Amino acid sequence: MSAKEAVRADPTTSGVTTGLHKSMTSGQIAMIGLGGALGAGLFVGSGEAIAVAGPAVLLSYVVAGLLVILLMWMLGALAAKDPQSGAFSVFAGKAFGQTTGGAVGILYWFQLVVVIAAEATAAAALASAWIPVVHQGVWAFGFLAVLTAVNMFGVKNYGRFEFWFAVIKVVAIGVFLVLGFAFLFGWLPTAESTGLSNLTAEGGFAPGGMLGISAALLIVIFSFGGTEIVAIAAAESDDPAKNVNRAVRSVMWRILVFYLGSIFVIVTVLPWDDASLAEGPFVAVLQALNIPGADLVMSLVIIVALLSALNANLYGASRMAFSLAERGHAPKRLMRISQGGVPRGAVLVSVAVGFITVVFNFVAAEQVLPILLNIVGSTLLVVWASVIASYAVLHRDWDGSRTSRTVLWAAGAVLLVAITVLALFTPGPREQLLSTLGLTILIFAGLLIARRRRKGQGAG
């Protein structure tokens, strides 16, 4: 069965299309990738990473960034060959069987729905601090409601919305970098430059040693999560092979510049143990630069950035749910598609966890975000491992030399294994990783049991 034949709608539903619409451009796909990656992990979680690793958190970002580059090359190649809304979940199914593919897809969907809740909570916390008369729970509900509506319309309109959403934060980060480097060179009249002294002050470059660097790695990896949505969006592009490769190249260099540049500015402008970094590193830096109103503008931009990431992750989660239903790993009603080419049932299921957390924003607002971030700390390691393994198996069937492709996946595997070993020897990350592995095994076992029952019923 071809990809077009596989993407179908419920025939009992009137006014549906025959499948997902293919109307996104390479620019929109690239911005969706940036939208997924430039969110809570960078604007909120980076403060936590700096707190455990100090200025040496830059090494954590370099290692994670190198792994992301390798993964994006592999994922881009796979998506160009076979654009699917289930992306790496479909690839894992083709390489290792449908049960494995389903387990990867469900784990990734679970990760995204939790991240959606985290993004809404983080944006609501900032908005509530800005306008305290409106409760954090009200903000969270409003953000989720608006972006659910956006995702209910045609993918072309969604792509435009996310494009401009992402443009705002890209420009903002660019301005942040210009101001930060201007301060370091002593060009800002509003604050006296400290040069690079903060990189070695307060305990040195790596006050937490290797344990601190490794503890920061999982936090940093979570920050890079979302880039893989590019592969999911490729299925709704008019020219997947061309557009996904352009998007991959664009996302890779932009993320490295934005992440490494931003973190470098933060740890040089302020001491790594400055208490204000935990509440918001970007705002803390702008306050230190004494630029009137800049911190308030950045707070607004960060809210936009978080909502952009929420928007991109809701898109990715809904398409993964659609793909899982298509392959028999989720209820078939999630395959129903509107006239605009949107799997609305999949959108509503994917945002449901976010609406549930709205209640907790009213009950225990300050505890919601840390809990959500801890839940998804290591799920990406499993997803990324599936990408590397799938590429290692599937690239054998491609024409041409295998040597460079083998080097690509082998280098990625070595890095991922090294990060996993470091995590296993670090308290906190170890518990997260073991919990994720346990969850993955439970999902796999559940799918295997369900599959055997279906076979038994069919035989009967």
C-alpha cells in the first residue's frame, strides 16, 4: 500500500478529505522545527542547567548540539526518502517491526503532550507575573484554547501562523545576542562590562565537575527536543524530499547559533550562581544590562516563544496520534480528517493533558512546571536511539556508497551511548532514564499483548 493510499479518512463521516493536505513550504517547515525547539527548554530550563554545571554548561550544549546535527542529517534523509506523518515511529516499524514502531510513537506522543502542558504552564506563569490580577490557571486555559483552535484549521493557515510566531522569537534572540556581545565588548553605556571574568569566577569554569556537566546534559537534551517535528511536517509538504533537506540545514545552524550564543552571553554577563537565573536567565541578563523596558519586552517575547513551541508540539503530537491510529496502535476515530485536512480528533486528544493540568495550575501553580519537566527529561534519548537504529538498518537498501552513512550513524550512536552512561551514573538523571526505560518496556509489552489478542480473535 502506498503512502497516499494509507492516509485515508473515515468513510462514514461526511465532508472529509482523502488525506492530509500537502501545502506547507520549506520555510514553514523550518520555522515549525525552530518553533518546537526554541521554547521552555531554552528560555526556562537553561537556568536550571547553568545552576548544576556552571559556565561548563557550554560543553553540555556542544555535545548535545553535535548529536542533534547527526540526528537531523539521519532523520532528514529518512524523511526525504519516505515522508510520513509518523516519521521516526514509521521508520522504526519498518526496521524492527510494527510493535517497536508503535512503542516509539506512543512514547513520543506522551512526551509531546506533557511538553504541551509544560509550555502552557510556563507561559501562564510569566503572564501571571506580568499581569497578576489574572490567575495563572486562567492564562493557561486561555493559551491552550486559542492554540487548539489554531490547530483545528487547515494546515496551510497553521503553517503561516507558526511561521510568524517563530519569526518573532528568532528576531528577539538575535537582538538579545547583539546586546549581550555589545556589553561584553564594552559598547553599552548602560552597564560596565565584566569581560570574560564570570567564566572562571565563583568556583571556576566547571564548579560541578563532570557530574555537573553530565547532570546538565539531560536538561540540555530536553531543550533540543522539537527539532524532530521537521520530519513529521515533511508529510504535509508539496515537495518533501526538497523541502525537508532545506529545512534540516536551516534548523541545524540556526539552533546552534541561537543556543550556544545565548548561553555564552548568559554565563558571561552574570555569575553562574546568580539567584535571578533560576527565575528567567534572559530577563535576568537584560535587567543586568540596565536597558529600560528591555526586560519587559523580553518577558513578552518569551511568552510568544513558549506559545510557538506549544503550537508546534501540538501539531507534532496530533500527527503522531493520526499515524498511530492509521497503523492500528490507537483508536481509528483519530484518523478522521476535516475538509481542511486536519485530524481534529487527534488534536483534541493531544491537548487533553494540557487542559487537565490547568486544574493543577489553580491548586499548586508553583509545583506544576518542575514536575512536568522531570517527567520528560529522558524520553528523547529513547526516541533518538530509535532514529539512529532505524537509519543504520534502512540505509542499507539505498543506492550508492554506504561508508559515509555508516560513519554518520556510528558517530551518533557513540555520542548517545556516552550520554546514556553518564546519565546512569548521575543521581536524578539516572532515575529519569530508568523510569523512561520502564515506561517504554510497558508500552511495548502492552502493544505486543494487544497484537496477540487481535490475532487470536481473528483465528477464532
